[in-house]
Amino acid sequence: LLNAQRKTLPGKHFHQEGDMEIPWFSYLKLRERFGIGPDREVDVHGAAGLEHWVAESKWHRDRLVGIPPIEKLLEKVALVTKECDPDLVRPWFFSHSGFTPDAERFMTDKGVLWSTREDLDALLDHTGLRRLPDNI
């Protein structure tokens, strides 16, 4: 997200119809916890004024992500909304192996941005960063 600030990225890599305007983040934290207990850690939380991004990533190579992890992401969005009171929260889910068809429909219905490994590689290319190695 840092290298993409104030850039317009192709929406197709987030599975959105229009291009995505990436804001200037004044705050970006990895693995931020919102309270005590399970499922309260956000992989990436970024804030650009009253617009926040909450991102989750799964690096499984052998299985597609289904609906339950996406529901957990939406619960984390609710935690960020309660704690930070933003005007807009953009949930974004990355999965190395991709998503089940049901999960893709669910994310579309819920307004979740989503990317696969191929999308992430294209975003890295677009922002001038090197692709991640295949062995991670």
C-alpha cells in the first residue's frame, strides 16, 4: 500500500469495475490487535483521514479460501469501525491460491476488495516493485 499511495490502480486486480484511487496513508500498521481474544488481529490496517483499509491475507498453496475467513475479515472491519469511527472502511482480502466461487460472490455482495496471487503480481508490477518469490 505504501508504494501505491496517491496512485490509481486497475480495479480489475481488486475485482472491482472501476479503477481504485489509493489514498495517502498517514497510518499503516501490520498485525494490529483490537482488544483481547481470538480473531482480533488485523493483518494490515491503514488510515488516510477518515478512510481506513483493513486487509487480510492467506498464503495457503493447497486450498481456496471460502466464506468463513471473509466473515472474520468483516468482523474485524466492525472492530475498526467501532474503535476508529471512520467514514469509510475498505476491506481487502488477498489469497495466494484464490477463492471458492461462493466466496467470490459473497465478497462481491459485501463490497470486499479481493486479489489473488496473479492480481498481487500485477499490482507489484504496476507500482514498480519486484514480485514475491514463488517459494514463500
